[in-house]
Amino acid sequence: MKKNIAVLMGGYSSEFEISIQSGNVVYKYLDRDLYVPFRVHITKDGWYYVDDHNQKFSIDKNDFSLTLEGSKITFDAAFNTVHGTPGEDGLLQAYFELIEIPQTACDFYPAALTFNKRDCISALKPYGIPTATNYFLNKGDTIDSKAIIDTVGLPCFVKANKAGSSYGVSKVKTIEDLLPAIEVAYKEDDEIIIESFLSGTEVSVGVIQHNEKDTVLPITEIVSENEFFDYEAKYMGKSEEITPARLSDEDTQKVKDLALKVYQVLKMKGFSRSEYIFHHGEPYFVEMNTNPGLSEASILPQQAEKAGISLKELFSNAIESSIRLQKQKCHL
């Protein structure tokens, strides 16, 4: 019997449209011999099933069900492609945990932890994971530009703490640029992280659970036309993404080992994509995405293809893994 799968997309953040793209790719490639997919738009105004004629039908949040033509439809699993809040910060994960519906992303606590860049870095440091030097600000804090630059140096990066797709990120080259960059970041979040500049090759590493095993995918090298891997570079063709990365065998193994360690330390499951910069020859952790982009042009699908994993197989594996893990939880 085919399983009903809710493909979650949208969300409440600036990444809404990007999430819709990811969700539509999952909807397109899901194996119709195994699954009946339903596009579910998660919006601030409500949660809706959107059919192929663009008609909207409300989802009952009490049990995440849908009523069509008098018949109640329930779901065997939710495929979570919501970037940003509430799909990547733990809120949807906690909801599905409570109503005992499997979902493909990591659990709610690792999601919340990794979505908060400051907390994620703080959690990884005791495990010897190298990161940039950081300075944290909350909205309303006194801003001491000299103290910030004395700590992190120039150039540096100013980032919104809880935002994806490089929203609210600026590269600061002079002390005069610092305050405007902080204002840009505060438009996305009330918490900011300011980081020292890491110079070197930037790579993106996908780690997934595949056939019940934590698997590191082929590494992607990021070569941005812009000064860093910003929104334009990610989504408007202003970067070159080279898979596999042009690294030595030794450096490839270094970053693979580090990415796997990070995945396991954070108790991840499902898909992840983490970013590293080789600084003075060593890979430094930058951040982790727990709901990475899944369009045909996105990095993780490129990596899976290089590993010989089709999108159909990638998505089927994620669903079956989430169902298996949910059954294990129920028997604990």
C-alpha cells in the first residue's frame, strides 16, 4: 500500500521562496510507486495542502490531517523542506514528535542548536572543532567598535545569528563599515555573531544517513565571484561549485573526518550540509544547515549524484529512515 507523504515547504522566514523550490523538487521526484505526495505550504496565515490546480485546503493542526471530499487523510511521514523557521529551528520537529508522525529532518534539539550559530559553535568547541574567533551581540547591547575589532580583527564578517541563505551577512573591511553591517544583521535577527576572517579554500560537505549508515558525500568546492558565498553567489549564478573539490587526498580526508565528527557530535539525522574553510591548511567549521536546498541545482543533490545516488533514491531513503526511527522511538 502506498504511503501518504506530506511535503512541507514555505515557512515564516526570508527563505520562503527557496523552500518552495526545494519542496517542489521533492514532490516531482518522489517515487509514485511507493508514495502519494501532498504539497503542504507552511505559511504565517495557515497550513494548506495545495493541489495540482493550485487550490488550497486547510490542514488540521490538531493531528496534521486533511479532509478532502468528506474523507479524512492522514500522513505516514512528513518530508521537511522548510528552510529557516519553523522547519529548521526545531519548532516543526517538536510538533511532529508530539503527534508521533515521522519527519525527515533531524530532531528538534539538534535543529534548534544548529540553527543558532552561536550556540552551535559553543557546543562544538569542547570537542576540539576549530572555528573562527567570535564576538556576540544582542540587540540593545552597547556597541564598542574598538573592542570588537580588537577581538576579531579586520576584515571580519557580521552575521545574523539565526538566518539562512546568507541573509543579514556583511564583510567588514574598515571600522567605519562595522555599524552599518550590524544594522543590516539586526534586520534579520536580534542576535548577531561577528567572526574573524578565515582565508582559504571554502568547501561544503554533505553528510546524510544512507542505508542506515552516516555517509559523507563527495565534497563541493565553492568559488564565489563575489567577496564571499552570499545570496547572489548561492542563488543567482555568481559562484562556481566544483564537485568533487580540488583538494589533495589528505585534505579531503581531513574535512570528511571533521564533517562526520560534527554530524555525530550534534546527534544529527537526515540530511545536513556543513561549510568549512581551509585556514592555514586546516579545515575550520563555519556553520551547518539541517534542511539544505534540494533543487536540482543545489549542492547536496549535486553531491548525491556524484555518489551515484539519484534524487528518487535520496528522497525514498530519507522517508524510510524517518519511519524506521519513529518506530524505534515508539518501542523505547
